[in-house]
Amino acid sequence: MLVDRLLRQGAMTELVGPLSSGRTSLLTLCLRDVTGRGALAALVDTDHAFDAVGAAAAGVELRRVLWIRAEGHRRHALKAADLLVRCPGFALVALDLGESPPRLSVGAAYRLRLAARRSGVTLLVVSARRVVGGAAALAVAARRDRLAWAGPGVLPRRLAGMRSEFHLVRKQGAPSTAEAERVWWTA
Amino acid sequence: MVDGVSRVACVRVEAFAAAAVERCEPGLREQPLAVVTGAPPATRVVEANAPARAGGVRAGLSDAEAGVRCPGLVRRPASADAEAAARHALLEACLSVSPRLEDAAPGVVHVDLAGLHALFGADADIAARLRRQARAVGLEARVGVAATRAAAAVAARVGPTVNVLPPGGEGAALAAVPLAALDWPEPLAATFTRWGLTTLGDLAALPRDGLGARLGPGGLAAHDRATGVDRTPWVPWTAPVFWEEAQGLEWELGTLPALVPVLDAVLGRLCARLAAAHLVADTLEVRLALATGGHHARSVTLAAPLSDAGALVALLTLEIEAHPPSAAVTGVAISAHVVARRAAPGGLWQPPAPAPRDLAGVLARLTTLVGRANVGAPVALDSHRPDACSLTSFVVEPAEEHARSARATADAVKPARADGAIAEPTSAAASPGKPSDAAAGAEPPTEETPAGALALRRLRPPRAVTVEAADGRPLRVSDPAAGTLDVVMCAGPWRISGDWWDTDVWARDEWDVALGDDTVWRLAHNRLTNTWCLDGVYD
């Protein structure tokens, strides 16, 4: 199961990819998995982009998600993630840095990693490019593989789904491999 | 036993006005204290604590005379707020022992002991428990136990601090009490002295009708008190709908560090009351009296119900720091909206949740950081309007409630997933795009199980774009941020509308478009204004 490998207790995982690569779908899947087993998740939404209605339809227990909207203030988002990751009890703290992730110093990244390890919180950083570097225990890159369209006639009437490909970019304590996993998302 | 009460305890706090002040300033307990009223030079002593009484200070003395009699006398103005808070505190402390109370007077509570013996033991044990509860809310009380309220009230005034009159022995016990040990109206006391009465037994021996004929209602009440007979009905007291603690200040506080100890003291008393009643605070409302004569009110909604004074002080401090008062503070009043304390935090197999104190602290800091409107749990609104969601307060549900809600959600989600399965027939690629787009329009892989739903990253607010369309289908999108992009593939329209019965009517066509930069967007055409916008990007 992709989510099980992605979310490690007390570790920091980085999920990167361009728009329409499937990274937000994977983030939603993680939220569904965490809230579905009764645990609490926190989402720091830098760009106020989280689709709560779609997430609820996807099975996310919204009542067990703490949503922090930073309204584009990246420093606020980092500070909020720093506060949350020091609060034991959240199974997942997701930091969605959006399309313009800030530069994060090595010291700041390792402080986040240390805080996550101490509190046992899983920190998932989602962004367009890598920002935490070697502090991440696991780094996964997403890219779009293919789209599927549906409709009765010649012209498609709706987007049926999308297939994403997730590549393992970094795994702490293991050599880099060409390991990849393809995942279908239904629209 | 007049009205069915078999054993009654009377909880009494001596010099209640002084005790209320001592409750606000515990350091004054060992010092002679006088509660005064009136402007100088007409300031008069209203009440004095035990050390002051030992120094000769009595109610009614002028401030100057009291100062002469007791040189180290500390004076405090009478505070109606503090007395009311102390009165409620005493009642609530007694309520934690017995559900049946009577608020007899300020600082005097009658407690029905019926049915408590199986829980707490003998009369003396219950009385000791009442005394402990009163001490927990900052009040030193005397407790008398007897068969009637009148006898219990006398027992609470004389003898040891816990004075239990044995059942059936009330008459003999009361008979030995000297009249001088009790408070009487001045004319009655003078009459009793003139008649040569010295004890309650002497008074009880007089004929009741004769006392009534000579002394009126006061005489009848005095005889009832001497014989230990209750003739008034029991007036039960119920818990108030508000929980409030207040403290007036003789000095003005202009800085937050100076205000914090006052908040700490007031919240400490409030939390002691909550703990006595097995309640926790859900919302705090603080009202600061200002030197300008105005008030500064703030409301703090707690993320998790709390009764921990330290955490509440930290939260209130953060709130006042974020919204400071406009002038120096001369008084503090804090009220709490309370909820019942949960007996169990969660099940053995329930995933751990943040401690309420930690969670409340983190949420308060997040609120200070990004604003109250940007922190909470998302909730989908009951509407078909796109992006119909809002934020509600984040509350950690207990395990059982979560299991129920999870089952309900799973039931609701199942049909949606079935509808969204990608096993339905697809079209061949009818795209004007590049060869790679033909691959994008290939048949869905029915052999692969979808992992989840394709998520949408929303643009808030939706970004207005210019769209070139042919036969109603978008061909090219001009976006001020990304430039002009060709539509590689599009699907739609999904026509939706709503609120046509209201002024906020909306109607739109939604398109899923794959653009030339390898992104897939949701494009919306507003049919009312004939404008296009980008709702979000599939990601």
C-alpha cells in the first residue's frame, strides 16, 4: 500500500511534483487513510487550495482534519507546521507549500525533522520542488502518466481518471533505486 | 422533621463579606481585615475578619476608630461582585456533595443529607466533606448537623467547626446554648436581657403564643429558633446558568505582565468551582473594567473543554495580547460557558489524540498566527454550489462518536465511489491536439483498481480567463498568469445551477480541459454573466 510506505511515524516525507501530477490526490488519500482509522490529521494549506467538498466525497473524515489556511503567507505556513509537529497526538501533519515553496534552511529542515521524531508525528511536505533536502526520510516525485476520458459519443463528456507515476527519489539508509509505482485516480 | 427532611447540615461562613475579600486576596487571611463602605470621612466598617474582631473592630465603627483600635488594620472596599461570586462558589461546593440545597443567606447554605449516608458515611463524615469542598473554593466554613434547619444553623454557630447534634438530642443541645452566642435584633436582645433569659432553653420554656402576643413575628421566630422547629418551606437552589468570577482592583494595571497574576487568581477560583462541580469550560468571556469607565470584552472559544487554570491563563493572555485594552485595567470579570466533563478520554485501541491542554495551546497560537477565520475543521455545506464549505471549531471526538460518524460517512461515500468508477465506456480521442494527446484519451484501464479520487486544487477566488470557443467548446485559454494555452482535450459541459429561488442565483457550465502545458484544469462558464474562470487544477 503506497500510503503505508509513505507515512512513517515520527519521520518527514517529501512529496513533490508539478501541477496535475497526482501529488494532491495522494495527499487526500493519506488524509483519508489517517482519518479513516480514527486518528487526527492537520493540513497546513499555504495557498488555500484544499478542496474540502471533494475530500469529503473521497472519504476524508473532515471532522478529524485540522485545516490551517495560511492565505499565501509561506512563513506563517512554516511556523504553523512547526507548532503542529511539536504537538503529540496528530498522526499526520501535512504541509502543502503550493507552487512557490519558500527556501528552507538546512537547520530549519532538520529542526522540523527532530521535532517530528520527538513527538512521533508524521510530517508530509507537499510542494512543486524539493525544499527539505536530506532532512526527509523519504522523498517521492510524482508525474502524470496518462488521462482517461469518458463519454457516450465521439466527444468526451467528462474526465474519467488520471494515472500518476510515483518515483522514489530518496530513501534514508537505502541506495536510490528506479522504483516507481503507478496509481489510478478516478475523477 | 417538618417538610420531610430528616438530617440537615448548615454550612456557614463567618464574616462573609470579609471572607469574600480574603478569597480574592488569600494573603489577607492572617492580617486584621475590615471591609468598609462609604466615602471618607463617612467610611464605616461593614464587616471584619477574626483577627480584626480580636482587635476590637466591629461592624458600624468609623474607619478612624477601627484604625485606632487595631493599628495594623487592612481596609478593603465592599465588593458586591466578589460577594456574589463567593456566594455562588459556596453553593456549588455544597452542590458537589448533595443535590438538594437551600440558599439561606449570604454565606449560609442548608444541605439536605437524605440518602447521602450510604455514599459518604456518617453525619460527621459528610460534614467534614462539606467543609473540605468549601475550603477548596477558598472559603473557611463551619458546619452544623441536626434534624432541622433551625437547629443546624445554631449548631453551625457554636461549638466545634463540625458540630453534629445527635438525632433526638437537639432539644437538650440547644437548651445549653447561651443567647449571647447568637445574633439577635437589638430590641429583642434588650428584652431578653430585661426578662433575665440567658440560654435558648430559657427562651424555649416560654409559651410561644405569649411571645407572639408581646414581641410579634420576631418573638415567634426567636421561639422557633430556640426550639429548633422549621416553619418555612424548603426553597431549593439550582445551579446558576452562568459561571463567573470577578475581582476589583484598587490600582490601575497598565501592562499585560501586571495583569497576568490577577487573571491567574480569578481563573484559579473559577477553575476550583468547575472542578467541584465536575464541569469544564468550553468558552471563556473576559470583561476588563477600564480606568476610563468603559469595558473591554473578549471571548475565547476553547478548542477543547478545559478546567486547567494554567492553560486558561495562557490562552487568555494570548487573546489579550492580540487585542489589548485601550486603557489601564481596574477590574477583571471572567465568565465561563461550561460543559460536562467526559469520564473517559478514549478506548484502548483508539489512536492517540493531543492532550486537551496541548491542543488548546496550539490552536490559540495558530489563531494568533493566521487569524481565527483560518483555523478549524472543514465542513461541507448542504448546497450544490461549487466549493460550498466552511470552517467550524476543531473538536476531538471520543471514540464511540467517531465510530458512528465514520460508519455514516462510509455509507454516504460508497454510492459515490460506485458512480465514479472508471469502468464506463469511453470515447475515442476526438482532440485537435498533438499525438501524445491521443494517448491521453485512451481507454481507461479497467484492469487497475483506482487508489482514490482525483483531487482538485482550488483557486480562491476563481481566476478570470478569456476563452476562445468553437461550437461552445473551448479551444484556447488566455490566462493572465500562464499566458495563452491551447486546449489539448476537453470534456463537458456539466451544466449546474442553483438558488434560482433567491437573489443569489447561479448557473454555470463546467469543463475539464487538458492544456498544452500538461496541466488539467476545471474551467467554468458563468451562463449569467457570460464569463469564464478557472475553478482549479486537477492534481
